[in-house]
Amino acid sequence: MLSFFHWHATKGPRSLENHALQVAKLEARKADLAKVRARRDAIEARVKLMRPESVDPDMASELVREKLGYEKINSIVVNLPN
């Protein structure tokens, strides 16, 4: 009976060794979650600039240039390779 409990304490699904692995996985998932939240916040900030009640003129100008290819009459365009 002692060996049964010893095995479960050291090698079983709820062992101390497995607990350390689960803690490491949890920390990795928390780091992934922080990256996803940061990306979501950046996207939300950009969307906020495009809302109809508070359109940012610079954002609107950027979108028109990017999507439609329109430029101001006196502007000089320099395309840089990506």
C-alpha cells in the first residue's frame, strides 16, 4: 500500500512533478494571454479612431491614401520597399 501512495505522489497525475509542469504551462499561457490582450488593445484603439462619432482626420486621410490611392494635389509620394 505504501508503494501505491509513493507512486501516485511522485509519478501520478496529481504528483508534485506533474504540478510543476502544470504551473509552467500556466505561466506560458498567461504570457500568451498578455500578448493577445496587448494586440486587442491596439486594434481597439485604431477602431476607436474610425468611429463615426469621432473620426480622426489623419486616420481618414491615411485610409483614403491606402485603400483608394488618392493623394493631395501638392503631395510627394515616396514608396519604400517592405
